[in-house]
Amino acid sequence: MIPDVSQALSWLEAHPDALKGIGRGIERETLRVQPDGKLAQTPHPESLGSALTHKWITTDFAETLLEFITPVERQIDPLLETLRDIHRHVAHQLGEERMWPLSMPCFIAQDSHIELAQYGSSNIGRMKTLYREGLKNRYGALMQTISGIHYNFSLPLSFWQAWAGVKDEESGKEEISAGYLRLIRNYYRFGWIIPFLFGASPAVCRSFLQGKESALPFEEHKGMLYLPYATSLRLSDLGYTNKSQNMLGITFNKLETYVEALKAAIKTPSEGYAKVGLKDADGNYLQLNTNVLQIENELYAPIRPKRVTRSGEAPSDALLRGGIEYIEVRSLDVNPFSAIGVDERQVRFLDLFLIWCTLADAPEMSSDELICSRQNWNRVILEGRKPGQTIGMGCGDEHHPLAQVGKALFADLHRVAEVLDHNHGDNRYQVVCDELVACFDNPELTYSARILQAMKDNGISGTGLALAEQYRHALVEEPLKVLTAGQFTDEALRSVEKQREIEAADTQSFEAFLAERAG
């Protein structure tokens, strides 16, 4: 049902210090909206600095889609307080605009109301906007306004020294990378537990379909479309998916084969995207290229291996150079019950689950098996709270009750929680386990059930606006705790100056720049 992790857990209990120094970072996306809940039409606020170069505050797909990025932290409380400080600062700068508290977008009448994110006149800035032009033309702008939380996680060197016998990060990069790939394979097998517990997008505004028909058996209520047992429509085919990527043969068994397949996808022509065209009749670019992926970041995945890149370095080249440094979890919906889109309970659960994924045996997975694992995810995404829901084991016919699998997993997680609590001298991880395991016997405790009830009572716009106003009021009243007003001012000025320097240093034409990047 789940791997037997008892031996690895016993090892962990004998080596509790190995888990001291976990690295964590959070990226949160949120749309700027007007007081009436419609998408803001204003540019990225100048007072926030340059979206191209700011350390903490940038934009994602659209000019109105903010993205907040925390520095890496070793402690949970400062991590969340820093993220809240960014929200506090931004709330002051937005005037009457609000931050949308849901993953699925507010009412958007048509794609033309969505302006692509702008990054200035430099070649790199223009390339970033052009990449988004390609996303718009490939998948539609509306899909790209869906917001999420990304959780970046790394185990300390002390863990890899004790667990894998490495001496240092450089000489041990192959063993460390293999450990993170093991984590990723287990995440594909068991990560459906994240949308089950924390999925918070069981409904969409009718405007999201733009008049198109859907194969999903939606029910309609107060202008919203919903599935009664859904957890995360953001992760469904309505959201971030690209079926052509299933044919890429990307696996997570060895770092070299992962990178090789990823690089191949950037060079593989796509018949469908060729029809979009590279340029329009006036010579304006429509996308970076007509390949399956324009760049590596276009690969839609629930989890990614990562390494901090050097200037001008591709993510895959960074991985080959130094091995996997951390992993990025991409399956979290925005938490509507938190002003900052994520809460301490989720962070602690992810710590426990990702440690378990590292410890548990993880046989290699073919690309077919990876696609097969998607069936469990889809079952949970669309009907996770359905009474008697089951989870498949591998690609065969064996199924077990979801609640049974979940509770077996939590029995292991509780042992990991005891180790972490021992290190911190409290019981906060164990409390999280006790709270969340109750969701398997009572799915009405999950985020998706709670937010769906609120949406049934008040509609999506009513629910989103009420929460946005509540959080706006709270954030502007709170003092900064970790960062200072002076630091925000300095970073805004520094980012603007840095953008000017990049623009002044450009010597190539945009055409030559793109050709060089295409390699």
C-alpha cells in the first residue's frame, strides 16, 4: 500500500541532528483586483520597484499578477513573517486595489483585459515578455492568471553526510541528486495527498470557460461552476496542463537523462505551435520558437529539481554543473484562509511529507508510469472527497481506500514529526499530524470543502472580495516584523537602477540576442 519505511525511520530516530538546518523558501502569486473584484488595469506600481530585478516583489504572467519571493530561511516563523511583511508593504502601495485571495481568477470578461507583464526595454526584459506572448498564444491568457504557491525545500548537508555518506556538496553532488530524485518519484506516487488536504479550487467563475464547453460534469450555482467533491481544479485539465508534454519521455531516475530529455524538448518542433507561427504579418514575434517548449520553465510539473543559476545559465545547465540543490513543490493552491496564501500547518506538513519521500524506497519510474500516476492525482483533483474514494497502486488494478492509505502514511509522518519536535523542543509538528489526519475520516475539514461551502453561500466573487477586504484591512494595520520600510525603499531603488544598468549595457540587437539564446 505504502512502502515499508520502518527501517529508515528507525535510522532517523537515531540521527535526529541530521535534520537540523532545513532550507525553505516560498513564492506566492496573487492578482491585483479592483474594489469591485474585476481585474486591475493599472501597470505594476512604480513604488514597488522593477519587476525585472527586485529580490522580493516581481510579476508572473500578467502585469497584474504579483509574485512575492522570500529569501531562504532555516526557521519557519521568520519565513512566514517575512512573507507577511512583503504583503504588508504591498498592501500599503496598492491604494484601493486588493490582492485576490483565491487560486482561480476573479471575473475576467475577455483575454484582451489581461496585459502581459512588462520588464523594460532590455533584451532580457523583452524576451521575458515575448515568452509570455508565446504562453498566451499557446494556452490562452486566462489559464496563465491562475495563481499558486511554490514551496522550495532543501535538506541540510548534515543529512546527506549521515544518510548517504557524502563529504561535501561538490564531491557528493551525485548522491545528493539521486536522493532528491528519489523524493520526486515518491512525490509523483503519493503527492495527491497535497490537493486532498489543501486543494482550495473546487469551483471556477463561469467566465473562466469563455463560453467553451467542458467535458467535466459541472454543477452551476450563483455564476460559478463546481464539482461537488473536487479539491483543486487549478491542477486539472482546466489549469496548468499541456498534453503534448506527456510525450516528451521525461523521467526522474537519473539527472543526466532528465536534463537530456528536457533539452531535447526545447529543440523538438511542434506541428501545433508551428501553426501559431513565429511572427505575425507585421513581423511581430508571437512566441520565442515553435518547439514543444519555448524554454525549460514551460515544462508544467507538480515538482521540479532546482539549482540557483548563474547569470545567463540555463536551469538544466546549472543542474549538470552542481547537481540538485533543492526541490520546488508546485501543487499548492493559494490558501484562502490565510492573508499570505499559505500557513504554518502547510509548511510543517510539507516538511514531514518531503522528508518521508526522501526516506522511502522509490523504484525507478518509466515515463508511462509517470503518466499512470497522474490517474491518482486526477481522481483526487476531481473527486477527492467522494465517499469511498480509492487510490490505485502502480499501473495495475489494485486499489485501496484513500482514507486507509492516507492514515497509513500519517502513521509514518508522526514518527518524523517526533524527531523534528525533539530538535525544536516542542510538539508543533505532531499537532499538525493530529489535526490533518482527521481529514480522512471527515473530508469536510479539508480546505476544498470549507471554501466550497463559503462559495455556495456567497458566490466566488462575494467570497473572494470579502476575504480580500478582510486581509487588506489586517495587513495595512500591522507593523513590519522582519523587514523594514527602509529596506523596501532601498530595494525598490536598487532594482530600478539595476534595470537601467542592464538596459544601458545591451549591445546586441534583439534578433541577435534571441539567436544566441537559442544556441
